[in-house]
Amino acid sequence: MWAPPLEVKHKDGNFVVTAELPGLTKDEIRVEVIENALVIEGERKRETEERGAEFYRSERYYGRFHRSIPLPKGAQADAIKAELTNGLLEVVIPVPELKPATREIPIGTK
């Protein structure tokens, strides 16, 4: 099992998750929302073969991955968009701007 590197940030009213998935195609990746989490999973399978006059080399490597990222409160799961470009998966989740609850605390004296 391997875990691709992720970057998670808020940008322009969106929750953006970027995953480095070099060499994978969109058919090898699954993106879904399960309960209150964004789940990115898949499997990489690669086989290389090299032949020469005096040698033969064959390498195989594979591995499944599963990443689960909690979604922020108010995330609009129905409007999520995912795009894979040159091994970089970007998932954009619209999140309404939530104003933090603020309350002034009175200061007492003794």
C-alpha cells in the first residue's frame, strides 16, 4: 500500500484537494464522497520490460492507495468537480463562506 502526497487548502471559496498520482489514468482512480469525507482511492500497476543482446530485465510494481479527507462544514457535495492533468488530480469542493461565531467577552475587575 502506498499513500500519494496530498495538498489541502481553501482557495476562492472552495476547498481544494490536490493529489500527486503520476502515471495513473482516470480509469485507475476513484473519487467519491462517503458520509462527510472525500475519498480518493485506486491502484497503480506497472510492468516494464527491457531486452538487449546480453540481457533481459523485467520489473513489476503495484500498490493500492486509499486517502480519506474530512470535508468542511457546509461543503456542497453535489457540486464537486475533479480533474486529472499530467498525473495531478485536483478536486474542487465549493464551500459557502462561513462567518465564525464571535462573541465579546466582558472583562471583570477585582
